[in-house]
Amino acid sequence: MKPAPFAYVRPASLEDAIAALDEHGEDSRILAGGQSLMATLNMRLSAPEILVDIGRVPDLAGIEETDAGLRIGAMTRHAEVEASDLVASRAPLIASAMPHIAHPAVRNCGTFGGSIALADPAAELPACAVALGARMTIAGKGGTRTVDADAFFRGLYETALEPGEVLTAVEVPGIGAGWKSGFMELARRHGDYAMIGLAAHVEVQDGRFGQGRLVFFGVGERPVCAVRSAALLDGESWSDALGDRIADALKEELDPSEDLNADAPMRRHLAGVLARRVLAPLAA
Amino acid sequence: MDSTVEIGLRVNGERATRRIEARMNLVDFLREELGLTGSHVGCEHGVCGACTVRVDGRIVRGCLMLAAQADGADVWTIEGLSDTGEIRDLQEAFVERNALQCGYCTPGMLLTLAELRERNPAASRQEIREFISGNYCRCTGYEAIVDAFEMARQRQGGPS
Amino acid sequence: MTDLIADRWLLDRPNSYIGRSVPRPNAPRLAEGRGAFVDDIETGGRTGHAAFVRSPHAHARIGSIDAEAARAAPGVIAVVTGRELAEIHDPWVGVLSHLQGLKSAPQYALPLETATWQGEAVVAVVAESRARAEDAVELVKIDWEVLPAVTDAETALDPATTVIHESLGDNLAWRRNADFGDIEAAYAEADHIVEETYVFARHTGVCVEPRAILADWNPGEGQLTVWHNNQCPHMVQNILATHFRLDEHRVRVIARDVGGSFGIKVHTYADELATVGLSLLLKRPVKFVADRLESFLSDIHARDQRVQGKVAVKDDGTILAFEIDALSGIGPYSMYPRTSGIESNQIVNLTGGPYAFDHYRAQATVVFQNKNMMCQYRAVGHPVKCAVTEGLVDAAARATGMDPAEIRRRNLRADDSYPCKSAQGLPFENLSHQESLAKLLDAMDYDALKAERDALRTEGVYRGIGLASFIEVTNPSAMFYGVGGARISAQDGATMRLDARGNVFVATGATEQGQGMEAVISQVAATAVGVPPERLKIVTGDTEHTPYGGGTWASRAAGIGGEAVAQAGRALRQQILRAAAVMLQEEAENLDIRGGVVVERASGAERIGLDEVGRVCYYRPDTLPDGFQSELVATRHYVPRQYPFAFTNGAQASYLEVDVETGFISLLDHWCIEDCGTVINPQLVDEQIRGGIVQGLGGALWEQCVYDSDGQMLNANMADYLVPMAAELPDMRCGHVVSPTFESDLGAKGVGEAGTCGAPAAVMNALNDALAPFAARLTDMPFTPQKVLRALGKI
């Protein structure tokens, strides 16, 4: 199980990386942490002609506070995000998702941006990004642009990234007063991709919910923001009856896919279970 | 396009320079180019953890990292950590508690536990289990491995 | 029971190492990463690396093969088809005469006309590296004619279903019917007849070291050397010689470190024989190491049984009869040389085993299908027969309103009833079901646990307790395979030699795959001779340096290989004492060896060191009397003869919790009481049990080779085939009852499969106990969250 042959370049600057991607077009792939890409290369599910390793491009890694909130560099390793006090205090949703991402050795290599750019529909971070309204900073030949998480994740492993572009950072907005988040996922084994998961970010004032986002992963081709179900929260305090209404609404709203671990009815059912288990403590 | 690369790195404290195929992953490089066969190949898709090695102070999957990515890095394998004695207490506990049977997963398991004790020396049994949950062992059922970690820790004066 | 063999000389030896947790001599080397697994072996720059073009179809005729581009690819040494390889080898047929009526078709190293499962190796590529061989594999073009795939065992025998091997006439590999006692009379007498169907998924072994072979044919010497991670080097030697038309003494098979086997590495794999053929054709070393994706599609699969079971019980809980009807699909061929009928045969032979009942009827049907081949994997048939039996016993308990522990107490064979025969006529020598169950209930504090379960139920927490008693086949005699014509040795040999410095060399036909054989051998050898284990050198796994033996399978290595070592060690001790007696002008009977020193038997006073005995015998024989020639090497062989198998027994229990909203199951606790006779090394025994339990838990909760209706395996990778990992497992508590076998001086039975045998049954019964308040019941393994939710009516 060895990869097909490829060439390898390790640009020393973002400009060089973009130039290399531009030169080789669709024959090239960005190598970030490699924790997903390498497996697909080894299995020959993917056979690019050249890998552009952005591991040594300066300034792509690191976590910093900005006026708008938090900036997480695309090449920041999962382990660093997991251990970050800044993330724990400014983006607790992300902090609570980190231990669920694979296993320690993978988190040491895998990158925050790599997970976002891969856009695996069962992955934790894309859902967190959508729930928090994160913005993606993207560099390309023409300069830099930003894309909202909602618009970034387009479909199955499909994002707003154009050929030749590099995701450089994710900006997580500051958390408004009274907003709380909750995270839960169900996986057959610790560290496996989730059968289904929920990243919730909601406003709670005096025990009553306000606005909020319930973003499910593992239920479709991209993170799914259950807008209609979340709207039921507005103005309500927690009760079992509210939980039932949300669970019913989720069954209507979600159109999950099927895989070896769970069929669509099971995922619809579990969405309601997760919503109850995540939301009830938030209202307390 | 040239599908080879020249790399130079330190492995177990010794310098190694080679021109290799760019597609060669780190564990194959260690095994085939340097003869360090203590790191094992179990799945080649990042699940089993048998190829776990230490790169710049942190454990990685040797099958999910290109040797080219380790250019300039400081790499340690089971052979090196055995020679320095850094994990001798863990190894002795593994032998005494029979925390290894066939021994194929053991080098990766030991490197993972060595990192655990740096990061969370007082880990509970469940935390130990979760930390090694990316290292597959078909023989032991894992309990003896958890015991061995605790045994080594206790001998160093840590919690039992 | 009284000891039928008075001579327990071995267990009575002074300074005995038997019964002590002596560390394994080979463990430090493995803990330092300094093992020698097949892929670690260097044979120099001429080694060719094999990769295979594997069939993408479950069933397809092989049309023209265009290998031109592959042959021209960089680094390629050869591209070889089945027809080319067939020139130099003879096919094999996986049948045994004692499985009457079992049939199979001739199998070649690479198929000649038809590929019969997805993943079957069809064309071989040898290149200077594995990566380049894989590059060339992608360039081979095969003109496939896709044929209908036979996948569902239930319809494999329907007239409308394609026949996989036309020469066989149908897809029936084997059918066995068994009828003991008078089952209809039992049904007439019974107050309740409970019927239930149990399903066991296809599993595979997932040894963390994949199958690997390195074959080196030296035409100048006429010698084939094969490094192979196999459990049975002598069996492989015979097979390679037979099918490649070589003299057996010109074939050397070396099995050094083996990264787990569990029965996976005990079979004749076509791609491995192809690798040997490639070395013969190319006259150079050729290595093949299966990658993980290949492993899932070509390592044998196992279980895959659907069993309809019936139990007849009286109101007072007396079990009168069991009946089963088992169906299994085994893939397109019966595996060679052990056959793919044994799992079903074991189920027929062993169902109901722990219980005293007289009436039994069974049918087992084994069919061909276009899926990967099935054969023996750890605890062959045992998890199936145990779960069926114990599921039915629990069903009988429900029907009679009896506690699961109580119905077992009433029906388990009495501990003073041995020797006796099972309902199927199999002889039991010395078992301890009642004591094992009692110890189990005590260890788990059964009544308190039930009270806890009941209290938590009122709080909406659903926990369950499951019990399972079991028997295990160990120490197989020649009745297992040899009698059916297989050249698989049931006997084992040991050679022991005193070296000049007083150390002892031990070569054994038993092999090590991690279970701790070297430690067990060293303990027995050290005890039998009278030396500390550190003065021993153990050699295993090399047909050129070990006595002829069977290797490791069916939990035989300690009981049979160990007994051969005991006898060889005793013989060597007597040889040493004869020499020492001459030197000391003493009677040999008055001497013994303790701690590596010849001592006076009565007083223990030291007389002469073994190093001195060695020095004199080897370097200064001139100082010994005329007419005395020292002999300081002994070989002994052993095979059980009185009993076809040494049955062991035990009981397990599981305690678990079901999240009734998500269907997730949490394993909270697990207990096993086991009786493997003499316990040579308590720690190794317990670790065999724990590792075995976890493989059983895997089958109960996670593991399944999922196929679609076209015969494509859908989860043939480690991300999707779920093996048990550390975070989901409980700690396991082990205990023992000791009922030695009287057949050997050592008294040891096997223990390798007990854990795997009982764990699925215990989990199934615990799960159903947890689900009891909902009238939900599950008997279809693995018990996935989705199945639990369905049973609960949540989805």
C-alpha cells in the first residue's frame, strides 16, 4: 500500500506556495498536516503529480487574539489548539471538540486549517466553524479574501477554495454576552469519526434561550445548520416538552445519509437525543 | 518532474542524509534506509499506531508523514529510546506485567505512553486508555498495558 | 478426584518454576524493538518484492491478460500469471476424510480460469521495491467476464443459484447430521420448548503484523529457505515440498517473531505459495508482505453462522435436550489443509457441552459462496456453540421463571461425575463446572450485583448481568486432523542438551506468537532438569533446528509441547546424573540437580556444578572410566492418546449498561473463572484469558466483515472494520480452578481460547438482561447501537 510516485516541493513563503499551486494546477495538492491526505495517497485513492508542502511557510501557524476575536492559523496543529488557554476561554466550543479528533499522534500532526479545508462531513471542526460563524482567510494569486463558514462548506469535501488558493487562517468572532456553547458526538469508538455530532452555540438569558445555531455533523454532505429547529428555542426555557418539539422538528428538518454504522432514521433519532443532551445543561 | 528528494535529519541522535523517492513515508525510510526495524508497519492508513515515532518531541504516525517532511527534524525511535534509557522503566514494567505478547504494537505503544507521562503524568486509568486508543493491540486486551504504565509510575514515586 | 497417575514428579520437583509468573525470556528484546519479524529480515539487494493484481470482482472469468506495460515499468523484474506458475506446482484440495462428504475444488497459487472472490490474487508482479511493484500492478489489464456472484448462504443451494465449481455439481461443501438419544421423546416430556435463532457475523483476525513470507530458492544448493510468520513451520515445510515437488529435507521454514496469529497464520494462502513459486521461477529471494487492505480481503474470515436452536426444559428447570440447525458460507474453496468444515463440526460437537442432558440433534450445512475464504480463527466454533447454548439456557430460565444462575447450577455436570461422555459421545476427563460457577458468582458478588441492577432500573439506568459456562477443546490428539489425512503433527518433540559450561539448550517444536511459549518451555525445562531459567537457551520455529512438531494451534503448545520438554528434561537430568555419579563415585539415584548444581538428593548438599560436569564430559573424557561414554542430549516426543482432546471448562460473566436513547453499550465489568489444569505461569494464563476475552468482545459488539450482494466487502480497512480499542474495554477479573489432566505428567491443558469462547455469550445474555424491562431481545451479533435502537422500537 504505497502511494503512486509524485514530486514534492516545500515552498519557503506563501507567495512561492501559491505560485507552485498555480503552476501545477489540478495536478497539485497542498500537503498540510497530511493526516487525511497521506492515508488517501497510501491507498492510491488520490494520485497528484506534485505535493506542495506548506509546513514550513512562515506565519501560518499560531493562535492570537484579534479585535474581532480569535485568529487560528491554518497550520496550527490540533494539539496546540487543544492545549491553548486562549481557545479554551475565547472559543470553548472548539476546545470541547478537540479531544474527539482522532488520537494524540494524529492531533500532533494534523492541522486546524487542514481539517477545515478537507471539509469531511463527519469532522468536528467544520461544524464548530459554522456554529461560531467563523470566517476563512484565503490567499491566492489575486490576493487575500475572506469567506464566511456558511458559504465556505459547499458539499462533500467541497469548499469555496479555488484551485491555487490556500486557506491561511480561521477567524473566530468573539462570543457575545450570554452566548453559550455545547458539543457532543457519538462515535462507535473513542477517536473514530462521529456517527453524528452536534456543535451548538446559543444565546441564553436568565434561563431562556434566544438566538442560536444547532450545527450537526455526520448527517449530510456538509455541516448542517438546523435553522428551523433552532428557531423553536427562541424565548423558551428548557423543558422536556421543548426537547420533544425540537427532536420532532429535527426529524423533519434533517435529511441524513446512511452508512455502515447508522441509517437515516437512526441519525434523525440521535439528532434529537443529542439536542436534548446538549441543550438542557445550557439552560441551567 | 523529479520524484526524488534529498533529505537530512537526525535519527536517534545520529545524522542521516539520503536521496529518496518523495513518496517514501517516514516509517519506511527508518526501516528500509536506516535499518531501524523496531518501528513497525501495521496498516499504512494511520489507524493502528504500530509505526508511532517521535518527531521534534511529539509522537506521530510514521505512515502518515513523508520522510521529506521530516527533513531537518529530530527523530527518535524505539531503538534510540532504548539506548538512552529514557523509557527503561516502562519497558521493565511491560516485561514484568506481560504488557506485551507478540511485541509488534509494543514500540508504538511505549512511545505513546512516554508522551502521556510528559503531558499527563497523573492520568487516570480511563485517561490512559483514551490516550492509547489510537494504538491497536490484538493480543493483550490492553489491561496489562494500563497496569504497566501505573506500575512504572508508582516506582518513580507517582500515584499508583 | 484422586490422581490416577501417581507420578507427579514434575510438580513435586524442588525449586519448581511451575506455577510461578516467570518473565518471558523473549520479552525484553521485543520491548526494545529488536525483534525479527519477517519484514525485518534482510536478504540483500537481489530481493524481489511481490504485489498482486487482485480480482475486483467476486466472481469473474479471467480473459486475456495484457501485462506488457507492467513488464516495461521501471524496476519490474517479472509479471507472472497463474498458468506460468502452474507449470511448477500442483494444486491442493482442502478436504479431510473424517469430515465425511466434505468436498472442494483444486486451488492453485494463482487461479487459472476464474476468480472466485473479490481480492483473490490473480497476477503477480515482482519488482525491486514494493512501491514499484504496486505501480506495475496498476498497469496490468485483464479482460474480465463478470459472472453472477453467490453471496447469500441461505440461497446458495437454490437451483436458480449459479454453481461456483461446475465440477462439484452444486454449492454444497458439506453437511453433517447428528442424532443422539431420542429427541422426540424429550420434546414430548418437556414442559417448554424454546426456539431462537442466533446470528454470528464474519470476523477476521486482524493480526497487527500482516501475513508475510520471504522465500529464497538457491538452485545451486537445491535448497529453499522460507522465512514465514506461520504457526506451524513443519506443516508448511511439508506443504511446500509436496506442492512444489521438492524433497522435504531441502525445504527449511523459519518462523522467528510472529506478530500475532490467532489461527490466521496457520493456513495455506495461495498468495504465499505464489511467492514461493516466484522465488523458484526467478531464482532469487522474493518477499511478500500483505498490506492491510489485502489482509482484509485475503486473511481467512471466520464464524459467519446462522444457528436455529431449540432447548427442551421441564418446569423444574431440568434441561432435556438441545437441537441446532447451523448454516455457514465459507467462501469459494475449503481452506487447505485444515478445511473450512471444522468450525461447523465444532459447533455440532460442542453445543450444550457443560450440561448434563441426553438428547441432541444437529444439522450443519456448509456452502460455497463468492466471498473471501473462511477457516479456523481463535476458538474455532466455540463462541458460536457457547452463545447458542447459553442463550438457550437463559431462554429456558425465562420460560421456567428461574434465575439464570440457578438453572445453571441445576443442569451443569456435577464435578464428581467424571470421567463421562457428552451427549455427543465426546469423553470428558476431569472438569469443574459447578465449582467454576460458584467461584464466579462469588467473585462478582452476584446477589449484590443483581440488587444494584434492580435499584438502578428504577432510576432509568439499564444494566444487565450475563452468565456463560463453557467447555474448550485443547491439547488435540491426532483425532483432530491427522486421522482425516492431513499432514499436521499432533505430537511434539523437544531436544535438550547440556553444554560445556553447564547451560542447557532447548529446542522445541512448539512455536511462539506472543502467547509466552518460550517462558512456559523455560519453566518446564528448568524444573525438569533443575537449573534456573536464565541458564536455558530456547530455540523455536525453525525446521532445521527443532524436533518435528505441530507448532501452535488449538491451545496445544503448553500441554503437548510442554510435556515433551518435561520428558526430555527428565531424560537429560538422568543423563547428567549418570555422568556425575561416575565422577563422584556415587549412585545416580542418590543425586539430584538443584539450582544448576548436582546435589545429594537427601541432604541437598552441593557435590558438583553442571559446568564441571560439562567440562569433564566434553574436554576431559580421558579422566572418566573406560567403558563410560557420557550422553548429554535427550529428545522426547509426546502426543495425547487416551483422550482425543483435553477439554477445559470455565464460566464468564459480563456486566454492562445500555444507553436506551442512543443504543450504545458500555462494558462495565467482566469476570472469568477458568480451569486449564496445571497453571504453569499464572500471569501468562490470565493474559491469554484477557486477550481472548477482548477478541470475543470484538465479535459481540464491533467486528463484522460487511459484504454487499455483489460480494464486495464494504469495510475492508481498519477505519471501518472496528476492532476493540483500549477506551471501550473494561478491566477483567480472572480466577482459577485447577483440575489437571491425568494424561500427562505436567497436567496442563490449554487456555488460549477460553476467553474468546465465553465472552460473546456473556455479553449477549447481559445485554438481554438489560433490555428485559422493554421486552426487547437481540441475538444477532455484533450488537450495534442501531440494532439496539431497533429492538427497543426507537427507530
